[in-house]
Amino acid sequence: MKLTVVGCSGSGPGPDSPASCYLVEHEGFRLVLDLGNGSLGQLARYTDVRTLDAVLLSHLHSDHCLDACSFVVVHRYHPAGRPPPVPLLGPPGTSRRLSAACDPGSGSIRDVFAFAELSEGSREIGPFTVGLARVNHPVETYAVRLSVGGSSLTYSGDTGASPALVELARGSDVLLCEASFVEPTGAEPGHPPNLHLTGREAADHARQAEVGRLLLTHVPMWNDPSRVLAEADAVYAGPELVSSGEVYQL
């Protein structure tokens, strides 16, 4: 399994990265996790975006889904012609949400995407066994575990503290986990509950789940990544902070 970090900036694009987007490949099958703002152009560095095998959206906040609109334009108007619709899996309401954002005139983008709804449990997508668990975020959001060839990758999506994430990630080779917040000091206000994790909290989830490797992502441009990493390192030995363009072989 090969993981390419396409975009990892939290809550929107940043100066060094698009918003959330991850390309996962195995034996030629290409699955994209999230299509956040600004990610499609960067994704085109690594693969032909017109011929992806599947897209999975963890949730419907703009920094995880709205470059589906750019995908629609490329799919419809590329001079090479229209390929078949691409399977797109997302929470209930994904078709309605994206159709309203991408093509409010016609009200449908089913010529571009073949929609399927996510729910908790397990399913097969290409060569991957996909485990899904609903996590702790204001909108319906799913963490995703991909298993293939004896390797496993768990992606947190966006979440606050979540026992469900710990259980889904248990024993994973890699936990790709959001770490949007920093721990407040005496001079700083506390962060909202049930929204995002700090680096320390992400590390605590990794420690509880006994994962092999912790990759931190989704740090917004107003937080210091080195602080997030240091807070995580105090709880879980050797966390890594991802950046756009990095490739990991599992």
C-alpha cells in the first residue's frame, strides 16, 4: 500500500499545502480520501485525475470535499472526452451537497460521480477491505481503515476525542490522524469540545490503539506545527508531521 499526501492543511488550504486529500494505491488501484479545497491540481501531479478508481469523502465540510467541483469541470470538459462516472462514497446527503455546490443549474452531477453512502461497518472497495466508524465531529464524519496485503492504514477524518477511532485503529500499521489544535496555556483560551484533536490527544489515541506509526495531519496555518509535534511526542514516541508531497510505503 502506497500513501501520497496530496493536501494536509487543516480547515482550508495553507501557504504550503492544499486542504485534505490523500492518494492510496495498491496494485494499480487508486483510491482518494477526501478532496479538499485546492487539492485537485496537486493530485494531478501524481495521477490522471480523470481515471481514478474511487473517491471516499470522510465528511462534507468544504476543506474535505469541495474540490469535487473542480473534478466535475475536468471530467466534463477535458478535450479527451468524458470517462465513465467515478465511484464516490460519502455520508448521507453527499449527492445533494455536491450537486448544489458544483452545478446548481442542472442539480445533478451523476454524469461525473456514481454515488454510494457510507455507514459504519466493513465493505470492499477494489482490493481494499474498508472499515468505517463514525467519529466525533459536528457533521456526520467517518474514520476509515484500509487493509490490504497484510498492511493497514487508519485515517481519522476530523474528530474530537473518539473511542470509536481508537477501536477502529487498533493495531494499525499507520494512524494518519488530525491534530488541529494546540494545548491551551494559561494565557490562551480553551478550544471548542467535540471538534478536533490536539497533538497530545492524537498521540493518546495512537497510544491506546497501539498503532505502529503516527502521522499527524490537518494542522491549520495559524498553528505552529512544531508545537503540535512536540505535544504529541510527549505521549507517543516518534510521531511524524506530514507535508504535501510526502510518500509512505506500508
